[in-house]
Amino acid sequence: MSINYNRNRVQTKYERLIGITTPEELKDRKEDFKNHLLTESDVLTLLPEAKLDALDFFNNAVISLSEGIDAIYLRRFSWATVKLYYAIYYLLRASLAAKKYVLMRNQSMFRLKLKAGEKPYNTRNRKFNATHGGTIAHYVDIYSNADILLSNKIGERNVYEWMEHARDVINYLDVSFRDPQTLNIWDKFREAAENRQLTSLLSRIQNDNDYIYCFQEDFAVVAIPIKRLQLTIVDMYSCGYLSSPSNDRFNYYDTILKQDERGLHILDNL
């Protein structure tokens, strides 16, 4: 059985620019891949692809967030942890693309600023080369002083690493999902669900303009993805990526997030 799939557009287009026509050629042409300096023409070719990739990442993020919140209402907290982490991963990719940074792979991870004279950046530091940890590491390397969510930590970890660790506990470290029990980071949400206060709690998190909930272990697992979505919407609006979403797409997002029912009006500006 063969399953067809689409790779990120920027990666595919960049490979074509330097004469790589199949994924199998990447390893043999790695020196060309990492040493090509972008021209103005290259940038004009790659930017539309970055926009389309960013919109796909954003789409994946909204779907992941909606499924994570659905899981909270169903009190399936293990799966909610995984889904909400993935929302953050996709949102970081979308924000990077909106700010003209793209991530590509050739055995390890490279980041490329879409600007004439730039070439792919790579480091031997292992944390920059895993798909998920590398996305976080590259983002933090660029925006550690420009992202309010990186202005504080939870314990020894920044909020994105903290979310990745929570996902790792569920997916890789715990022998089994704990449902109907929970990790203690979910206690407040479990109590809110039992007391029919979950919608009210989500609304408070959404309207937390000081980002206080994002740095408290009792609330962070939900607060971080909600606030990251708000920030990514700003990033994408600023570069025109969300200036004219289709009504069908917005209506779909509105439906899956159940914005009116749950008081989650994160997407009202779309």
C-alpha cells in the first residue's frame, strides 16, 4: 500500500532552486543545500510558499487546540495534553514563517531567514536538530527577548519546553494513560469540569492579559496554547497572512472551537 503525502512547500521549492529534484538527492548535495546564499529572486520565490505553509500550520494548530479542549470536556486529560502540545508546535512554526523564518531538514534541522544574502543555519547542538525540540530551540534562539511567553519560566523550563515535557511524560515516560486519573497539572481543570465551571475558567484564561496563568503549573497546560494562539494570530495578521481567510475556513474553525458555547472567542478578529 502506498500513502501519498505533501512535504513543506518551502523545503521543496528551496531544493528545486539549488537543483535538487528528489528527496533522495539531499544527502549527496548537503554542501550545496547549506551553502546556497539567497538572492532577491529566491526570496520572492520562497515567500509565497512560506505563507501557504504558515496557513497550513495555523490550520493544524486550531484543529489540535479544538480537539484538546474537547478532550478536557470529556475528561480525557492524557490525550488533551498531547493535542494541546501539538497546537503549540504548529503555532510556533506558523509564527516563524510569518516572520520570514523557515525550518528545513537535511539529516539535521536548518533554519533559513528569507532575506537576500542569507543561507541555512545549522548547529551541532543536538537540541536544535530534533523536529520538535529543534523547533522550540530555534524559536527561543531568535525570540527569547521578544516573546512575552518567554519572559518567565515554570521551574527550570521555558513554557514551550515545559509543554513538550508534559507531552513526553504522557507519550513516552508513563507506562499508561492515567485516565480517569490525571497528572497533577490537570487538577484544577478536573475540578472545574466536575463543578461545571470549566467554561468560566477557559474564559478567564483567554482574558488574562497579564499572562499570569501561563506560568502557573495549575493552569499552564491550557493557558500556554490559548495565549500562543492569540500571539500567532497577531504575527500572521501583521504580515498579511490572515487578512482574508475564507468564510468556509472561518466557519469551520468557529464550529470546532465551539466559540459561543464555550465562551472562547479567540478567533473573533479573523
